[in-house]
Amino acid sequence: MDKNISQRESGYYNALIFLVPLITIVISVLFLGETITTKMVVGLILIIIGIALVNLKMKSLQKRGNMLEGDM
């Protein structure tokens, strides 16, 4: 498993950490009977935007890295 962790960029795992609140909300609704509020929906939208930004940043860095390697 260490090989898989070392081969992935840390940004990937940081994006997964953004999913913790989403999973918590789903579990609390299913098992605790909580209701979804407007604040929760806004929070989920912000989480999705955060994940999208991290992924876009990772892709742009990968492209830049590939372009730099091609110059050598």
C-alpha cells in the first residue's frame, strides 16, 4: 500500500478529505434521522467546488510538468 500512496500526489488525498463532511451528512440523515438544512446544502456545494478546484489545479500542474519534461 505504501507504493500506491507514494505514487499518488498529495492533492488527490487532500481532495478525499473534503468528502468527510459529505459522508457525515449522509450517515446522519440515514441513521440519526437528521434533516437536511439550507446551510448543509450550501456547505455541500462549497465542498464540491473545492474538490473541483483541487482537481483543476492538479491537472494544470501535471500539464506543466509534462511540458517541462518534454523540453529536456
